[in-house]
Amino acid sequence: MGLVLHNFFRSSTSTRLRAALNLKGLEYDYVSYALRNGETRTPSYLAMNPAGLVPALEREDGSVLTQSLAIIEWLDEVHPAPPLLPADAEGRARVRALAYMIGCEVHPLNNLRVLGYLGQQFGADDAALAGWFTHWVQVTFEPLETLLAASPETGACCHGDLPGLADLCLYAQVWNNRRFDIDMAAYPTIARIFAHLDALPAFQKAAPPNQPDAA
Amino acid sequence: MGLVLHNFFRSSTSTRLRAALNLKGLEYDYVSYALRNGETRTPSYLAMNPAGLVPALEREDGSVLTQSLAIIEWLDEVHPAPPLLPADAEGRARVRALAYMIGCEVHPLNNLRVLGYLGQQFGADDAALAGWFTHWVQVTFEPLETLLAASPETGACCHGDLPGLADLCLYAQVWNNRRFDIDMAAYPTIARIFAHLDALPAFQKAAPPNQPDAA
């Protein structure tokens, strides 16, 4: 395939995509960008991805895909086994909704550039940033826990016993939460699913501390 | 179908979904929730959607779908004509990436509950809130404009001449921007696409000012 993954070890969206590539059994070259040093804001990176974000997936022909959730859907269409979405429309709607609860309600509020803006423009100190981060996790993790705990469709993973799109997002977000010591006691189902995923090789290999730039 | 749309006229995610339902030619009962009055935080609403968010789409059998982007994908699978995503995987990856630039990078930062938190916890006044809103629009609309203007795949709409998933997000976000008087002069391609969409009956019918609760 000749895939090149432009990413960063601690980036939650990068973690999602790494786990997806691993689940699909796809090899990739790993290129790291230290976000804090502005390494995704260089002219050469912006020429590849004008948004200046990771991850970006470069294919053998030089073409580039962006936005982790879009890349994961593409991967699932082009490399259908093992599937990351259920076969039925109802199941896909459930899995996508769970994934987007994290992808559209938690992660966008808690990434590095947002925390940076709060510090610079609102003078938020570490305690205020921790409060912000924790608040947005809580606001979504509470209903996420409720939905997962209540549904007979929840298995070892978010939907049955095989990992998929929602699990990719959950796994990456729980890693992200650890940076702010989020107490997982209130979210036993999420914690159980995370522990299950964290024992799978595809997820282990995608975990932030196991990346080459995690020094 | 007996669809019930639980939503709010000014909610950007609601606007997206209304336009999608209209494009598919689906009728729905309109139920409005005044977000500022906490009408999505009542026990009965939370029983239906524990996240306490709009939109939610209730089906005839009482089952409920949540998360606008998940609902739109479901609509496109169950009611495939007219399609909201291209037929090819490359095209779908492009359209989803454009949609998620708005759905995952702009809208989550600029919705009502986030602005409320900034006011309450950081003492942000109207000027600071306008600065925040404008900043996150700009950070994504600049690369979005670049990507749309540079691609031969951009047509009257984001991808060719027929409206799809990315257009639904773009349309709703530009409506949202108007609340903060975002100057669209820097985004001529986005503005052109918005104007095209705004002349289509399915979008006109979905526009915030044309809803029953827009009084």
C-alpha cells in the first residue's frame, strides 16, 4: 500500500486512526509532528493539509486523506475486513451516534489548540483548564455510559464483541482523559470496554505511549 | 413514515437534518425545544435522548436516532434517492472530510452550551464570545475555502452540482455565523455555495427563520 501516516503520538484523532489501520492489518510509515512546536503549521505541511491538523493519511500516489472519521469510513469501504461498522443500517446508526458523541462533543472541545486559546485569551490557569476538560468529558460520558449500560447491543465492545468505529473513539478519548486524571469510577461500562480494547494487539500498538515519538 | 423531528429552529445540527429530510422528500412532525429554557433537560426528553441534545429523530415505532451526522448517514442508507454522498469511496472521503471540518472543528466549539460555559466560568462578555466564535470559524473556514476553491470536484455545491452531506453542514454553519456577523468576503467559494443552496426549496424550507418556533 505504501501508506504514510502523518500524526502525533498523543493526538486522540491520530490514536483512533492508528488503531483502525492496525485492525485492518495495514502497514504504514509513521511520521510525527510535535503539535506544540507548530510542526503542522509549516508551508510544506499546509500544502498537504491546509487545515494544519493531524492525522493525514498519504497514499502511494501522493494523494492525501484528512479528518480521522472520514479516513476510517474510507478504510472500511476500501478494506472491508474486518468491518468497523455493523452490517445493518440500525446498527450503523447506533455506532456512528456513539462515535460522534465523542468525536463531535468531547474531543473538539478538549484538544490542544482549544486549551491554548483558553489560556491565552481568557487567562485560564491549569485548574481552570482541568475544569473545562473535565466538564466536557462529564457532559458526554454520563449519557454515553447510560446508553452503553442500558443497551443489549453493548457487548465486550460498544456494539457486540468486535471493535468498531465507536470503540476507536472511546479508546482514544479515555487515553486523552488520563492527561487530566479523569476519574473513571462513574463510567464503569466505558472503563470495562476500554480495558477490553487495551488488551487487543491492534489497540495496544496504537496506544500513545507505544509510539516512536512518545519519548 | 410518521417521523417526529425533535429540534430547535436556530440549532445548526437541527438545520442540517431538516435540509436532509427535505432533500429526501420525507415529511415530519416538528417539535420544538427552546434550548435556553432547558427544554431538552427535562426527564421526559432525557429518557428519549440522555445527551439532552437536539436533534433527535423519532420513528413510528417510537425508536429514536440521535447525532445529526449519524441520522443523515442512516437516511442516506434507508432512503438512497437522491444520494447525499457520492457513489465512489474517494468522493465519499472528500465529502465526509469537508463535512467533518465543520461538524467536528467549528460547530462543537460554537454552540450555545459552550458559549454559556465561557460566560459563566471565564466571565466572557459579548465581545469575548464574538472573538471566540469568529476565531473558530476562521481557523476552519480558511482551509475549507482553500480546499473548495482549489478542487475541480467543487461545483455549484461542495462536490459537483448536487447537494450532499458537506453542503448540509456548510449551509447550517453559515446561518450560524450570521448570529455573529461573520464577514463572508474572505470565503467567496463558501459564500457562493451557500447562496446556491439557499435558493433550493429543500434548504429554504430548512432555514432557521422559516421554522414555526422562529417567532
